[in-house]
Amino acid sequence: MDNYLTGRNKDSKTNLDGTISEFRSLTDMANNSAQLIQDQNKEANDVEVERETVYSEGDSPVVEVLSVDGCPQEIIIHMNDGRVLKIACNY
């Protein structure tokens, strides 16, 4: 009887970038995630962000779009009571 795993990729433990995936602790993952966020914030500070108000009429909430190179990155909605709703646009 053939093994039910035959036909699968023998390098299934290898990621697309050639590294081998292993189990990691939650602390390691959190530290890596925090470092990634810091790196992304540094990159975001280096690029020019365009802020455009797309809707602002009367007593309605004000809607702004933050774009980088013409690609929306974040939608910010300013409510009348002072609250702010931020929606990330990840494509």
C-alpha cells in the first residue's frame, strides 16, 4: 500500500525563501513581530505620505485617505464626537 503522503512535495518543510519552518515560542514570535512593526514604521517615515480629505460636508464625519505613491494605505474617519476610526488598507 502506498503511503498517503506520496506525491507531496518532499521539501514541504521549506518555505518559499528557502528557510526551514520550525515551531517557535510565542515570545519569539512576539519579539519578531515587534521588530517587524518597528522596521515598517521606519520605512513609512522615509516615504512621502499624501493626505487627502475625500468627504467633508456639514455635520457628517470627515473622511481622509493616506496614500503612498497613489496607493491608499489608511482610511481615517473623524467622528463628530472626537473619536477617530482608522482602517488599514493592505493589498
